[in-house]
Amino acid sequence: MSWQRWFFEWQYWLGKPRWDTNITPPEVVEYITSTTTRGRALDLGCGTGTNAIFLAQHGFQVVAVDFSSKAIAQARVKARRAQVAVEFHVADVTRLDFLNPPFDFVLDIGCLHALDTTDRVRYREQVVRLTQSGAMFMLYAFAPPPPDAPRHWLRFRKAGITADQVHALFAAHFNLERVQHGTERGKRASAWYWFRRR
């Protein structure tokens, strides 16, 4: 187990990580409730399943993956309590060969930006393989911290991806329909991206 994976696993064993809000972001709610398109949905880095459950409650057939076994165990309990069917997997988002296409909606809230350059390419290859023309890929990612930001003992806490890097990564296969820039908790620059598969 990598140290990064161990850290996330440890956070779930300790209790409720600060990123696990149990609230589906309004951007996702707005998009899903404003479209009638349904089908298969894939939640990448699903954590304890809040958003996967939301998608299932709104008519999607949902597959959700996270590399934390503890998070997935909690997600399965939450889905049973919500009385929805979600197919959960403990898996690396860069190694999804066990999944079959196509998916009509892919959601990533805070996963891609933590990957290194090589893993981002593998991630992109999986998203491309698993989506079909017209599919929506909705991504939330942190921007890199500014150069003068305080150093953090956890290297991946300084991870991030710029808007230009996101666009370059997916431009060959997706059209960027919309981007919404903002900040995470009023501190860290971040953005939502809405990509449409060509």
C-alpha cells in the first residue's frame, strides 16, 4: 500500500475526514436535476458514497470506485440504508480494466488533482475508454498552491492541476462546455469543469 493510500485509509479509520461532508455539491445537484439524460454513471474517488447514492436516487445505474477499503465499506452501508443499488469497488482509478463501457456520466470530485503526471495519463485513458459520444464528464479539481504557500509535510497536499493542464489532458477527446472557477473553503483555488465526450 502506498503512503498516500495509507494516509487516506487512516483518515477514514480515524473517523470522518474533513472532505467527507455527506452533502452532494450544488453544482452536481443543479446539473443532474436540469437534465433528463440518465443511464450508467461512474463516480471516481467516491469516498463514502454520498454522490454515488445521489446519482442512484436520480435514476442512474451507478458504479463507484475508491482505493480506500474503509471508505467503500462505509459507502455500502450508506447505500443499503438509502435503499439504492450501487456497484462499489475498491480500486485504483488509473486501473479500471475490469469495468466495461459505456458510461453516460462520469464524476470526479477531488481525485485527478492528486495524481502525478504519469497517473493522470492513465486516468485519462480509462475515462476515454469508458465513455461514449455525448457522455458528460464532470470534474472538480484544486489548482496548484501559489509558489509562496507554506510548505506542508504531506507532499500531495501541495498537489493540484491548472486549467490549462486539465484542458490539454482531455482536449483530444472531450469538448469543454463550461468551467467555473472558485475557491475551496475560501482559500485554495479550484474549479469545476464540464466536459462532453466527442
